[in-house]
Amino acid sequence: MKRYIKSLAVVLTLVLAACGGKTETVAEGGLGADKVYRMGVNAAFAPFESVAADGKLQGFEIELAQAVADAAGMKVEMGNTPWEGIFNGLANGDSDFLMSAITITEQRKASMDFSEPYFEATQLVVLPSGKNIAKAEELKGMKVSVLAGSTGDTIAQKLMGATSTDIKRFESLDLALKELENGGVQATIGDNGVVANYITHNGGDKMAVIEGIDFDKEYYGIAVRKGDAELLEKINGGIRKVKEEGTYQKIYEKYFGKA
């Protein structure tokens, strides 16, 4: 019976071809030009990305990703992914690209390719109100909370050692800051945009950003699998277009104000 059905399908295909009909090649995630690209994002990094009360994703990068996709003529499906598994998900094909406040580093560039930068960031040190330090080295001996696998985590490891028990790692920077707010650590290191957003909405009177500690500037980029030049070209084209048309600036000012 299965052999008969298969033969019938072949006959119908030949008939359609003879009548001038055409078939579409199914691409992974969609049909031909209608391919849906899967974007991995860790929605625990407000105001870049978070989950709204209605369960929908929201934030600067969510809006920017959609704008870039529209400009590039791409259909995108966004999936909330834990930070710990986000890079493995890209490598394994669960996601086609990642956009989740990912700093472009030489180490990461060895295993994935990045778009042109779309955001400039820096790391900040946060202490309880009334406390102060003059330089980063004074964090040694303190208990410090960070987002696991982040640039803040790397800085803490360089200062205190990769195996230091004084480094407390969390699944989100909000949780790391909450630990500081609750007195579980003495300092937090994290991205400026998220730190500013958290302090504004949660603990402005309990925590203070320490001025004068200069870390290297870092740049966020969209990550694709190593060698996926076609997708990277689409994304870069979309980034350039939203910047040229002013869409990027409008989205930026919505979340961060005028630069």
C-alpha cells in the first residue's frame, strides 16, 4: 500500500509539471523565500529584553530585532532561551541567530560570527548606598554577584581568580542585583543599561553606582553560526538600513533617552 501511494505521488508530480504547475522547496523553518529565522534571546535583561505581564517579549532588542528583520525582508520567530544554553542552542541549530546583549569578544568570535555592532556598553560596579571604592582592585576580598558567563563575570574572575568562592553567579543580572539589595553580597558588576534600569525601578535608595572606575568599552552584536555569511549579510544590511532611516535612534531613545 505504501509503495502504491509513493508511485501515485510521483505520477501526480509529473502531471503537475507537464501542466505548467510548480512545486516549492521546503526550507528548514519555512517554504522557500518564506523561511522563518529563529532568534534566541534570554528575556531576563531589562530593558534590553524581558517578558511582559501578558507573556510577550518586550524591550529594546526585541523591537530592534523586529525592525532589522523587517528592513532585511526576514521573517523572525523569537524564542526565550536560558542564558546558560543560548550559545549551545545556536551551535546545535535550535536558533539561527542570537540577539541578547551579547558582547563581541575574540573568544566568542572563534566559535561564531558577529554582525556589525549595534550598541556600546560598559560595566559598572554597584555597592550598597554609603559605600565607596576608588578602584576595581578593592573588590578583592568582597563577595561579588554577577551574571554567569557575562563580561562582569570575566572581570570578577580576573580580579579574584576563576575559582574564587567570593564570586556568586546568577541566571540574570536582576537576580545578581537583588542579592546585593538583600545583603547577600557586597558588590555587583554588570552592564550599564541593565544596572541603570534596575536601580531606577527597584533600589535607588539602597544601592549606588560607583563613578570613576573605567572598564573597557564593549559592543553588542548579533551572533550567527560560524560561516553563515548569507544570514550575516542580511542582518548587517538590516542594521544599516534602520540606522540610516532613523528607526534605530527612535527605538534607542524610547528606552535610554537621547544620547
